[in-house]
Amino acid sequence: MDIQPVKDLKPTGTLATCMYSPVAQEAPFLSRLDKKEKINDPLFNGPCTIHKKAGKAVAWFGIVRGITPPAQAGGEVSLLVQHHFFDGMTDCHIMLLSKSGDGDFVAKLKIDPAAIPPLSLVRIYGKVSSERDGVPEVLADYIRVWPWLTFTFTDLGGADHSNPRWQLSSRVAPSDRIYKPYPDRNYYLTVLGDPADFGLNLKPE
């Protein structure tokens, strides 16, 4: 697991777009993926989905909505993740991904559950083991984490198939523009909701 450090971002008056750059530990996992799985956005890469992919190696982005600790010491943590599309490009100064996505998925991995804040952004690398009630499960090999103040959303992306459940916690209408190059804490509270309402033992539905 790698956690993106939080920096004090100062507006410079100019913005630039860059290709996504993996950190050193992440790079081998990214290189093993099919090209179709490195970029996951139907607007830029043609039809794509997180569903019906059992046995497939993937690298999905999403917001952590639920964190279920292992049933016993040393067991797997279960993350409930709201998927977000990604077109392979990002702002050079901050991680950028689409506000739209293809639903929820579950990731299983052995980590300290306290290391991943609720409503943080993650990229989960692993293999899809199964799908139950429309929710894929990924056995994770590696996870990269972006805390608040290290990511933002673009208004561009494929048609949104996100779980309507999460919209109940947002103060932003689906049609609103939400791109903000230098987000503050209030941005995430408005777009995603309050972390206090998420996290421990939240289940798919």
C-alpha cells in the first residue's frame, strides 16, 4: 500500500494536464494490465464496465464508503468502494478522475483498516474473484490511497451508473459542475458527504 502525501497546494494561475504516473511500488502492477484495464472510461476508451469480469486483473479507482475489519486477527479487511471512471489523464498538480462511475465493488486485502480514511480515493489492483448481486469482489494485491486534499473530480466522463445511495449524502446535483483544481475540506463534504457517516462495517446494498 502507498499513501499519497498531503501537500499545501498553492494556485499558480496556470493548469496543466499530465499522463498518470505510478509510484515505484505501483509500477509493476500497472505494467501487467491489459491496455483496456489501464484506462477505464467509456467516453475515451469505448465500452467498458466493472461487471462480469470474474478472473480478470483490474486496477479500479473509487471512493471508500465502507471499511469492515477482519473477523479474526490477521484476516482480510473488506472495503466497499464506489467506482469512478478514469481516462488515463490527470491534472499535473493533483489527482483527477471522473465524477461518474459504474457502481460499487468490494475489495479484500490484508491491511490495517485504520490506514485508510473513509471517503478517501483508492486505486485497487487485483483479480476479480466473483460478483454477487451486481457487486464485483476484487482480491487486492496492491492499493494506492489519496486522502482528502490530494484529489479532485472532473465533470467529464462516461454515463454515470453510480449507486444512487451515495447521492443522498451529497449536496451536489448530478448535473452540477464540480471540478475544482484546489479543493478544500468543504469541497469534499459537499461532494461526498461527512466521513463520520461512512466507514465501519458499511455493507453493499
